[in-house]
Amino acid sequence: MRNWFGKTRQRTQGLTGSLALIAVVLTAAASVSSADAAGVYRVELAQAGTTSGAVNVDIVTECRDNRATFKVVNAGSAWPKQGVLGVYMIRPDGTASLIAKRRMRLIDGQRASFRVRTKGAGQLAMFIAPTWYKRDFTYDAAVSCQ
């Protein structure tokens, strides 16, 4: 893609068009929640004084054509407040960088998809951080596209 000076610049693909890489280095020692054979992860979030039911999320992972996809489906009640959904690139040396994040408040049955190019990336993982309570950092879903 060319800018208005006529120089070529590399286009960064992300969740909402262009996305700058956020260089947050973390240790990838945190475990990943278990998935069934189809790559579906169930995340049970705590309720915030709601009586409407459980706050659960299903995350379906997929790899196709050097693109990792995280499909997030609200399988429970509407979220009482916003949450931060973050995608991390985990390098072979165990460090991780936050490469995308989105603030969302999911309603009943709402879906959101994250597609990330994986060329040269080791493993990608997702963590959901609700704002209505403090949750220990553990990857909720992971995918490795080779």
C-alpha cells in the first residue's frame, strides 16, 4: 500500500483494520484451559450480583490459510459490564506479546470473531479479563498454526 508521499508502507492486519503491535512482554507460563476435541473452550466468568443466570463464554479456535480464528460466543447471560478480550502471540522462548485487544459487553448469544495472520508466529492465545471482578491470568484458549 502506498502512502500519499508515494512510498510503500506495510499494511498491518488486525481486528478492526489497521492495528499497531502493542509490545507487552509477558511470561507464557500461564496454563491454557482445557478444550474438547473440536477446539471449543468453555470459560465460566463470575457473576456481578446478577440473578439472570451464569455468565459463560465459548471460544472456538480454528486455523486456515495461515490465519488463526477465535470465535467468541456468549453462551450465558448478558455481561453485567464490559470485558477486555486480548489475543497474545506466544513465542517459542515462552514470552508473549499482546497483539490485539477489544473492549466488549456481550449480550445473550452475541458472537465476536478475531482473525489474526500467523505467518511466523508460534502459538496464539486469548484471555478474557472481565471488569466486574479480578481474574487470575490464564489463557482461555490457544491455537497453533504451523
